[in-house]
Amino acid sequence: MNFNKVYKIEDLQALGPIEEIIEHLNQAMIPFEVSAHIATYEDLLPFVIRAKQIEHYEPDSFFISKKHEYIYYLTEHADARQRKKKLEIKDDFYREDYKKEASKWYKRICVILKTSSVNHPIEDSVLTEAQNKLDALRDGFGYKFKDHGHA
């Protein structure tokens, strides 16, 4: 059910029975829930507006932590342009006169990758793969770093 085209009560009525709309909203709005006492389209409209905000999510909101986000973009994501954007790799990093800034970027991500994930642990093999991909990205800048190794 597409709530994105609902702006007024008439649009909501066109979606179908209130019970059916509530069922779809409750699936889309986890962990939020529409109360069972909602009986009119007028009362339901504010919930639909909230669902519309959820449907227009930013992918970042999917990640439990910055660490999980970085691991995803390093190990799973196939679009190199988007990976570069999400990992905040600047074009300047490929110029040696920006080596210091590139080194800070690298160290910052290394620290994030090394942070503990007690509630949502990540397998060591996945962490190693992410670190290796990060190292490869850094090596791709085309110049040597003094501290060539993990931060």
C-alpha cells in the first residue's frame, strides 16, 4: 500500500477499509503502532502522514551503528561511486598534498571498525575483510603513508 500519495482524507478513503489500512501502517511503522481504537479516516490521517515519513527513509537509518554502516559499504556494496560518497572519500585524497587529511580519514574509520559491538557483534572474518578493503582503498590513493598499517 503506497501512502506517499495520501494528502487528505479522500485520498485515504481511496486506499480501502480502515482496518486494512491500519494493518499496512502497523507493518510499515515498526516499532510504532496504530491503536485499535482508531475508527475514522480523520483520526487515521496523522498516522498515514507518519508512515509517509518512514517510507521516505534514508538508508543510513537502517544501520545499527556507524561501524555497521562502514562494514556494509566496505564489504557488500557494489556501487563504487556511492561507496566513495558514503565512506566520505574526497577526490583530493588522491593528491599527495592531501596525505595528512587522507591519513586522518583512514585512522578515523579504523578506530570505528575496532570499536566493540557487544549488543550486535560482527564476525572477525567480516571485520578483517572490511579492514582489508579499507587498506586497499587507502593504497589506491597512489602514495605511501608513514604509518602503513592499522591505526
